[in-house]
Amino acid sequence: MACKETMVVAPVVVMLYDRTFTFGSFRDAFRERRGYYAALCATWLVLVALLWSSPRGDSAGFAGASVSPWEYLLNQSVMIVRYLRLAFWPRGLVLDYGEPPHVTFADVATYFFVVAALAVATIVALVRKPTIGFLGAWFFLTLSPTSSIVPISTEVGAERRMYLPLIAVVAFCVIAVRWFARSTVRGLGGSGVQRFAVAPVVVLLSIATYQRNAEYRSGLRLWQTVLERWPPHARAHRNLAAELKLANRPDEEIEHLRAAVKDLPEIRNVLGLELLALGHNADAVDELRLYLRDHAHDADGWANLGNALSALGRNDEALRAFQQSVAIAPENGLSQRNLALQYLQQNDFPNAAAHAREAVRLAPADPAAHNLLGLALIGERKVDDAIAEFRASLTLQPDNNDASGYLERTLKAVGR
């Protein structure tokens, strides 16, 4: 009960099993095992205590859900029908179904009636054919914690949710095949017919398993399948963009980031950075301004905007953006360094030196900060101090360091 919330239905399933297979009625079951049932139900207290102390309101529950309980239930009718289809023929599997979309009853009426009919059939079977009814009840009960009216805001569905309900489907299929073999093909040799019927299914499913495993060999291919097989959603676009970045396909990456920001505006900062890296500076500024409209206290966002504005030569605006970044996060060495560089480019050496010193204090192992401070000190005509900063930078990074050139030119200028 402490490991998985779906265990909440375990006491109910145990009681139903006893009624179906052992006692024949709930009355007899409770008379014989009421103490055991009370102890079993007491484990619910563990679940209540854990949910009370560590609520999951950001991902599951009624508070803050992205859709209403009714809308979530409507979505689940679609997912349950899909789960059942996949249980019999697992083609078109999807890694991530995304967040619950807003739907109406008219949108999903067919699915809703199919699931309702299965639920009614389960109730009827519990009365008339308890063994089969138990399998139906197992299916709905074990699926209910994730596929009922309690919204899970982070994902409308997940194929892994079927790992317990699938037991009922498999058991039902085994029973049905054996019944068919014994009752209709007895004269042909039941066991042989079963093997003959099962063999091609095993082959086909083995091929399907191999093909699905092949899709997992590439993150790029895996996220492409999500967009191909399920209505495109923002998270899939975002994750495919990340894979495209790793594959060095920037134009396609930007395309999917633009698709993702429609529903995930918080990643406009990422889109802005990628546009800046591609040299699309004006577009980067537009995206970063939109991002900062809703995230005005993000120091990195302001720094990114400053870099984009600086790339466009809009230095005064860039300076204000860097100042805002430092005002929000004065203990951020990179923000201090960015502001120092902007002051240096405007030949404001005192301010450049002041912020470069802060950058060095906050990040003493940053060779670029030492270089920047050295350049600012040269502007203030503090040559000896500048030389010391260039040497400190070279100590931290002896190779591929601009400090060697700065130091050489400075020493030559003062005749050393």
C-alpha cells in the first residue's frame, strides 16, 4: 500500500474473490473472515497517511486539475477501448499520450457506450456467471484508480496502467480458447487444435515485439512514433525537438519547439535560445519578450534577452536587460559577467570592472571572468592588476584561452 496507490482496490478484490470462488455469498464470507477483512482494510490508513503527508496535487487529484472529473472520465472511455484493442493486437503503441484534452460527450459517445456496455455486462455476469464476472470486475477495479473520475493531470493515459487489468484479459482469453477447443473440436483433438491456433499468434506477436523494441533504440524515432500515432501534443513536440537538437537538425527542432509553445509557453525561453544560436536574433527577441511577460523574475531569461538584443546592436536595451538580470539574481556570477561585458562594450570601464570583480568573486574558477576583469582594468589604466588577472585566467585554463593574447599585447605595450 505504501508503494502504489492502485493497491487501494486490493481489499475489495479479495472480498470479491472470496465471494466468487470460496463462499458463494458476501454474507458467508463476512461471517467467516470479517476480522481478516478489517485488518486488510486497515492498510488504507497507510495510504491515507502517505497521501496526506505527501499529496500529489501537481499530478493527480481534483485540486488544480487541468480538466474536470467528468471530462477526465470521458477521456478514459477512449483510453479503455484503446487499451483493450492493444491487449489483443498491440500495434501502434504510444510512449506518451500527453495531458488530458478538453472533450465533450458528443466527441466520445461511441467509446463511452462501449465501456458502459462492458460495465453492465460485468455486473450481469457477477450475478449469473460469477467466474467470468470476477474477471470483468478485476479489469475495472484494478484500472479504476487511474481511469475513473480522479484526474491525472500529467497524462491522459499510459499503456503501463494495463499491467494489472491485463491479467483478467489474458485469463479470459485462455478460458475461452480452452472452452472452444473442448466443446467444438473435441473430435479433432483439442490440444492439437489449440497449438495450431496459438502458434501463428505467437509468431506474429513476436515479430511485433521485435519491431517495437527496434523503435526504442532511438529516442528520435520513438518520439516520432508518438506524433504519428496519437493526436500531436506539446510534450511530444518538445521531446522530439530535444532529440532533433542532439541529431543536429536545428530547423526541424525549431519547427517542433514552435508547435510546443502553443500549449507550453514556459519553453519560449528555450525557443528563444535556439533561435539566437541560429542567428535569428529578431525572432529570438520576440520569443524571449513573450516569455518574460509571464516570467518576469527569471534572471536567466533576462540575460538571454540581453544577449539577443546585443546581437542586434540594440546596446541600450541589452544593458537594461542585463541590469534586470543582476537585480533579480545578484549572486549569479554569469549574470554579473554578462553585465560587465555590456558595460565594457560601451567603454564604461568603472562599471565593467565593478561587475567583473563580482563575477570573479562569485565564480573564481571562471577564466572568462578574469579575462573580462583584466580588460576592464586596462580601460582604467590599472595595468599591473590587469596582468595579474590574465595570468590567473591562464593558470585556470592554459590552452585555448584568449588571455595569452591579452597578456602578450599588454606586456608589449608596457615594454616588458
